[in-house]
Amino acid sequence: MLNYVNYSDIHDNIINKAGKCVFAYNANYDKLSANHFENCQIGIHFTAAIEGTSLHDNSFINNGSQVKYVSTRFLDWSEGGHGNYWSDNSPFDLNGDGFGDSAYRPDGIIDQIIWRAPVSRLLMNSPAISIVKWAQAQFPAVLPGGVVDSKPLMKPYAPNSNPLSGDEGRVAQRSRNAAVGTGQGGKRFFELVCFRRHPDSNAV
């Protein structure tokens, strides 16, 4: 959980089989990179303000819903020409540069409708929904808002074996090896422990 976590680098974590791989509430100016989020009910859930937060070189694999973000704001989750890997995306890479040739929307307007009104799932296979999905894919300016990855990765990003040194490196290794516990009722919980604040910030 990133609850009021600001100006921080969150990287090289592996999270598997959680309810939400990441839940971010009012987390601003953070950088999430080189993380592996797999087999969660929701890959990443952003709510409240998320000003200036960037995501790139992360892998989202086999999550029930990759992204939950209910807002009309437009977010591009790529940085420096690098996006993220999405297991439910099937992009083309005609020039072989390792990036999809077209942008990917893990959270479009239909997803936002479903989050707001779950009963609308009954209409998912209707012609009207298909037309809206097609329109957003072909004419994104017509239906703005939500998350888009303009440079999706073709392959999962492999976290570094030990990106930090000293105490930070040991913390990072613990997070990769076993950031898992058992809570009330036998439910598993996970903790992101490999993060550090930006050196130029005094805010938390």
C-alpha cells in the first residue's frame, strides 16, 4: 500500500497472488519501475490524487484486472520511450525495437463504467459496448480519460538481481524472496519494502 507516499522510488519488487498488487492513495511524484506484478485480483489501483507519478518498465502479468483507475484524467504510463509489459496485450513490433507499435489502454472508458456500475458487466458482449471500445481505440481524443501506455514492452521486464547495496540491497532481496505473510483468516498479505525517497525531496 502506498498511502500518502510521496517523492519515492519503488522498484525491483515481485508481488504475486495478492488481492491488489499495489494500492496507491494520494501518492504523488513517485516513480514505480522494474516491478513484477502477477496473479493479483487487481494489478494496480490508483485513487485520489496521483500528481506527477510515473510508471515504466514494470510487468503486469495475469492479473484479473490490470488497472483500476476511475477518473476522466488522461495518464500516459511510459517514460523516456519505455512503457510497461501487459500480458493481455498482443501488440505488433514491425521494426523489432522491443516496443509495441501502437498504444495500449489497460483502463479505458468501459472499464471505468464497470467500476462505477458493476451490473454493467452484463452488457460486455453487446454491440454497443463493442462500438465504444472500437471508437476509443481508433479515435482516443473522442473518448479521453483513463490510462494509456504509449510504448508497451513486448517482453516482461526482468528486475535486477540486486540493484542496491548494503542495507538497502538486503531489504530489496528480502522483498524478492518472501514479501509474504499470513493474516487473519489465512489471507495472504504482501508488502512493498524496496523503496527510497528522491534525494532532492524533503517531503514524505
